[in-house]
Amino acid sequence: MIGSLHRRHRAEEFKKFLIKLDQEIPADLDVHLVLDNYATHKTPAIKTWLLAHPRFHLHFTPTGSSWLNLVERWFAELTNKQIRRDVHRSVQALEKDIRTWIAAWNTDPKPYVWTKTADEILERLANYLNRIPDSKD
């Protein structure tokens, strides 16, 4: 896990994260990022940076489909197993706990593995949408 903590979530901070990834990931590897559709990820400055770094490939999840992004699962684990279990009397204390969690995670990382195929997931989603009112709008 390559982490980067920022107090704001603007394109400027996202670009700093991209630069960090570029520095830490071996240059011979392509980098595929799964992202939500937040405007920060699509600014002209980010698009310009990406053009200069063609090994980076962005994949955007559909709106309302954060469950497709497995990093969201990692954030849920961080929240449930670290953040909610402690009292943070300052932002610095919270940031320290997050950095500690990342370091511990990286000593024994556990990959997330889909347990269903894409077809099984889409079939279940289609069945669900057919059962709820107004899902065809």
C-alpha cells in the first residue's frame, strides 16, 4: 500500500500522489488506478500530467458504484480496525495511526480477491434492480 495523507482533496494533492506513485513504482511497470468520478481526478492539470506519463492508466467506476473499487474495502478495514478503536485528540494523532496502519499492513499484506465472477456480480445486480421500484428510470 502506498499511502499519502493530505488535509485537502484538490487536484494539487492528487497530482502529488501521482508523483509519489511514479517515484515509488518501478519505471518498467504500467500503473492502473481505479478511481471514482470525483472532479479532482479529471482537471486539465491532471490530464496534462497523465499525457506526460503514459504508463498511468485511469479507470473510473460508475457513479454510485464504490463497491467496485477494492481500495474502498481497504479503507473500510482501516476505519473499522484502527480508526474507530481509538480516540484521536488531534489530526496529527489520527494521521500517525493511519501511517502506523499502513506500515503494519505492508509487513503482511493481504490481497483482496473477488469471490464471484463479473457475470455473477452483474446477474445479481440485475436481479436486484428488477426487484426495486423505479430502477428502470
